[in-house]
Amino acid sequence: MTEENKRAEGSTVDLEDMVASSDSGSRNPLGTPGKLLVSIAAVWSLFQLWIASPLPYALGFGVFNATEARPIHLAFALFLAYMAYPATKRSPRDRIPIQDWILAFVASATAAYGFFFYEQLAQRPGAPILQDVVVGVIGLLLLLEATRRALGPPLTIIASIFIVYSLAGPWMPGILAHRGVSLYGLINHQWLTSQGVFGIALGVSTAFVFLFVLFGALLDKAGAGNYFIKVAFSLLGHYKGGPAKAAVVASGMTGLISGSSIANTVTTGTFTIPMMKRVGFSAEKAGAVEVSSSVNGQIMPPVMGAAAFLMVEYVGISYVDVIKHAFLPALISYIALIYIVHLEALKADMQGLESTNPPKTLTRKVIGFLGGLLLMMIVAMGVYYGLGWLKPVLGDGAPWIISALLAVIYVVLLKIASGYPELELDDPNEPIFSLPQTRPTVMVGLQYILPVVVLIWCLMVERLSPGLSAFWATVFMIFIMLTQRPITALFRGNSDLAADLREGVMDLWSGLVTGARNMIGIGIATATAGIIVGAVSQTGVGLVLADVVEILSMGNLMLILLFTAILSLILGMGLPTTANYIVVSALLAPVIVQLGEQNGLLVPLIAVHLFVFYFGIMADVTPPVGLASFAAAALSGGDPIRTGFQAFYYSLRTAALPFLFIFNTDLLLIDVAPLQGVLIFVVATIAMLIFAAATQGYLITRNRWYESILLLLVAFTLFRPGFWMDMIHDPYREIPPAQFVEALGNVDKASTLRLQISGVDAIGEPLTTYMTLPVPEGTTGEERLENLGLELIVEDERAIVDMVTYGSQASDLGFDFDQEIIEVLAPVDRWPKELMWFPGLLVFGLVVLMQRRRRAHEPSRAAA
């Protein structure tokens, strides 16, 4: 074996270890222990399907409430963590040492303590006995060790610091000091209640996340992962830089069902990175494109690396709203990355791979695209309105009839697929690579779209819970896995029913095991991140962080956001997506909310959570701990640090988006009409493409320095036209505080007032903050003030809060006794801010004109 082959083999082994250690555990024991490991994993998947299904309620047994289900969920995760993840690199991979058996049983027993002693713990709330404390201490220590094995040191160290901080509060220096908690208080809060380890995060993992991860694993085992990659290559592989564009699309599609940046990178990168290198991308750039697109999969709804379900609980809005708000920025980011790849191909004059599709004219391509789009729209409208009409007519029989129709459609799609050859996995290292034809590739796997349609239908139309929606989609996915081989073989005339059913059952078993093993890290991460959330609520450390950021930023709003973004990057290093979001949302989202209100930044909570989430995710890209960059470099043979910096450079568009939607929430489709949303999408996409052209230094030809500056200015104008309009015309007019009641009566019902309030905080320190006041019901100012639940004393041109009705709108907004209203701002009629788009587009046209003229002269200069 040559030295080069040895290095390649070593790199492959390292890569497999990296993926396994971060995703499913690198230990695969032989014999009975191995069978036990996969059996327990499969039982965990079946347990999660059981508690998500309607069966326990229909049959009247096996019903688990949230307080009972969470300990069982963590017990499975801990047991499998000690079985699947070796303690050190030197630990055996093909057997389980006796000490790991002991640790697995003890850890799972401490996790299940809350289930087995549920009634006793309920009878002594807040008063733990010695037995509770001993179990809690052992449980916390074993949870931290499982976290170190499954997720590495970063989250373990952070959680340990917060435990120490909780206990050592009185001895902390300066603003870090707090009164501290006792060991009994710590264990009660972290292990015996739903405030710490068994809190909201683990609850979301139990109720929602597992089923979506299992659904993704089953979809991949059925062949959908390979199908998505093949479709992307068949559609885009022949364009300039085509494999890189295909990598972006394939990673986007697999990212929809993946909860891991690293797994996403390796799944698609195994095929896309060698292809990108073949058409001219350097090793670092090929790896960087794959990293950028794979990490972006974590911000793409509907899963968002499981963060979407956590946002439902933390932000307090519906799952559908989370998807709506997060969709546009993620889609714009992906479109911009495809454009960046196109610019790289133009700069290097790259070509695509050879297409095997029959040649088509441009007219036929356009007609084909529009025809396909029209067909999709007709089918979507037919399904939506057709089922909407059928459901009332069919009554209680509607689910059965609709299921039968779905089965018929499924069989028809398999009949279509049987007319085309099966998709085979290509070896990316083969010297000759031919792109698959688009039509056969698309037609052979259309059945994989149906479970996704079921999922979206249940979520968006039926408005079922995410857990129940994922359950029905998973049930349909199981049906497909068991039946697609026998039915397709029957249509092809080579049926072997017993063998085909056996293969389907094996695929299903493998999917159940893979889904559970992929959940080990997420289950452990949500539990350990719960320690941090519990410490924040028990010690008030969030206020300390706000003080630190305020001191460093000196009250400057942009510096507040910048320091918060940097802290999100630091805290996110080395953390999986789920834990990443829990940590940054618990520690840094309140910082932006608190300091933002004090400095006039009033934005919806979902915008703040998406802001910190985006920068936390960027840690998977950013050196020195960008794990996805290391995985891509192992595949490409490039330098991991250079790959990370190149990926960060490509990801500047993702880093810019949070700052833009914080100041312009239209990008999150907040309070935006449908047609206005379409316009915002078009303009924002154009703006992001212009931003990409500016940062990449290339539009039609290479930019001159002043052209890049002008392009950045145009992109900013299109993204945030209100910035310039506010300079021309202030959006508010100031009203004396003594005239607050009169102003409240004069503004439109659908409008809002902006108030600056002066008072004291919870510890008696002076505090000035802003708030947005929605106009209450009523026709006069006095009536609206009464409906608001507020009584004022107006004297010497001052307006002071005299009374706040308990449970009223005023109380919910944060009004309190003796506060003073020091500024009242009412909205004014002014020109639409969107008018600023026109001068921005004129400047863009000027840059295009300059570059076109320069491009026209470049060939003549080259000839001379």
C-alpha cells in the first residue's frame, strides 16, 4: 500500500470517528452486547412512537405525562451513551468494558428516579431528603461524564462552571457575586423539579425532537438521502461550477431532515466535494462551500436542528409561526450561496460536468420549468381545496378515505418509478463521472415526497401538534419502507415477496436503531443545557451578563448587538445545534431584550432568538473549533483552518442577516400582508445577491474598490430603506407627557405609541426603558386608559403612574407604581419607506453600466 493510500485511509477513519463520535457513537460491540445495544436503541424509538401516538389514550393504558416521560427519555439516552461512546480514544470499540456497564445502569437509574419515585417526590416538593440529594449528585456527575463522551469537553465545561457558580456565589468577585445556593437547593432545582435537567429543553426533546430525528433517519434509510443528492446533481451539475451548486441544493434538502451540521457535511460532502474539485475548486473552497451549505441546513425550517421546537416553548408562539418567521432569511441565504458559487465559477472560468440530458433550447427549458411549476401549483390547490371540500362531506370517515386516496397516489407513483432504473450510489473517486438524466432521476423517487407532504399537511392545515404530525408522517414512512420494494418489484415483474419484505423490515429496524443512536447526543445535550438554564433562573446570572455587555458597549446599540453576536459565537463553539440554541437563548437573548428596551430597540422576541441562534450556529464554521470545517477538510484533503476561514467568508451573508432583520422585522414576515411578503422576498433576495457580489469582489467583472462600496450601500438600502427615510422624515412626533391621555385618544386603533418610562428596577436601582403601547379598546383617551388598566397623576407637566390594575394590559406591558412617563412618541403619516428602493436601484444600475463597459473592453486589451 502506498503512503498516499495510507494517508487517505487514515483520513477516512478519522472522519468516520468524528462523525460517529458527534452523531451516533463510535462503538459497535460484537455478539450479545452488540445485539443488546441495537435492541435498546430500537426499543427507545418504539417507546417514543408509543407516547406520541393516540393509542395509549384509546386503549386506556401506557399513558405517560410529561413529568414521567422525561426521566424515561433521559434514562434511555444515558444508558446508550455509556454503551455507544467510549471513555477515551484508546477504549475498545468492539466490546463494552465492565465499568461502562455499571455506569450505564447507575446513570439510567438516577435518571429514572423521578419516574419510579414520582408520588413520593410530589408529596415533598422543595424539601429533598438525603436519598434525593445522593441520587441527584450521582446523576449530575454521570450526566456530565456522558456529555463529555458524546459531545466533547465544551458543553461539559460550561455546565460545570454554572454548577460551581451556583454554589460559590458569595465568594465571586464584584458584579458576579450572588447569595449562592445550598447543595440541597441545587439538587432540588436541577434534578428533582422541571427547572433544570428535566426542564423545557428535555421536554421538547422528548415530545417533538425525537420523532423528527427518527423521521429523518427512516427517510434516509428508505433511500431519500441518495435521491435528493442525485436530483440536485441532475438538475444543476452541468452549469458553471455545477457540482458546487448541486452541493448547496442537496445540503439544503438533507438539512431539512438533519439535526447535525457535521452529519450533513459528510452525507452530501462525500459526493459533492470530489466533484467540486474536479471542475476547478480548490480543496479549501470545495470544503468551504459544503460547510456553508450544510451549516445553513440548521437554520432551514421545519426542523432547524431541533431549535424550532424549542423556540415554540421559549418564545411562546406557535410552531407554524416559528417556521413562517425563520423561512425567508434561510431561503435568501441559500439563494445567495448558490450565487456566490456562480461568481466563483465565473472568476475562475469553470465549466460544469457533461450532461446526459437530451439537448433543449432555451425556450423549451423555460416552458418546461413554468409547466412544472404550474402543475405543482394546480396539484397543491387541488389537494388543499379538494380535501377541504371532502372533509365536511365525509364526516368521521374522512381520515380513512383520505388515507386510501394517499395509498392510491403512492401506488401510482411506484408504478411510474418502476418504469425507470433504480438509483445507484456512485463512487466519487472513479475517474469518469456522468451526470444522471433529470427525468428518470426525479421520477424514480417521487414517493419520498409524500411523507413530507403528510408532515406539512398535519402541521399547516390540520394544525396538529409537531409531535403528532411527526408521528403520522413517520407511520406513513414506515408503511413506505415495508411496501415500496414488494410493490415496485411486482410492477417490474421480478417479485420475490418474502425477500423484499425481509429487506424492508431490515431497513425499518436499521432506521429505528439509527434514529435512536442519532438522538443520544441530542437527548444528552438538552439535559445538560438544562443545567445552564436552571442556573440562570436560580442565580440571576443573566442580569450579570447584561451588566457586562452594557459596560463593554457603553450603551451603544450596535456595540450591544456586536458583543452579543461575539459571545454567541464563543458559547456556541463545539456545541451541537440543540444545545447551542439552548445556551445562547438562555444567556444572551435576555441581554438583547433588556438592553434593547433601555436603548430604544423594541423588537419581537422571535427576532432576538433568531439573532443569537444564527451566531451560535456560525461557530460550526468559524475556526478554531469549527467542527464542520474539520469534517469537510478531512474529505477534501485541504487545510481545516483555511477551510474554516473560507467558509466564514462565504457565510458573511448569514452573519449580516441577523443585524438586518433585527432592525427590519419585515424580513421575518412579522405583520406583513401576503403580497407585501412576496415583494419583500424579491427585493431582499436581490439585496442579498448584491451583497454577495460586493463581498466576493465580482459582479459582471471584477469590482473596483469603490464599486464594492457602492454595492454594499445599495444592498443596505434595499434591506433597510427605513434608515434613510427616517433621516428625511422622522417616523414619530413628540408629545408632552402631560398630554398622554389626549394622544391616546387621537391615534388610530390599529396604531401604537412609543413610550419612554423612568422608574426603578427589581433591586431599587434607577432604570429608564422604552416600550411599545398597542392602542387599547375604546373611543376616547379616558376610556382607553381605563381599558389599559392604568391611572395617572398629571402635575407640573409630568405624568406619573398612580395605579396599575392587576392582570391588566398595563401590568403585562411592565407598568408599575410611581413610574414616570418621560417621553411620548406618536406615529406620523409619511412617505412609504420603500420609496428609498428606487435611488438604491439607480445606483446599482450605474455600477452595472460601468462594469458592462469595462467588460466590453477587456477582450480587446487581452488581444493587444
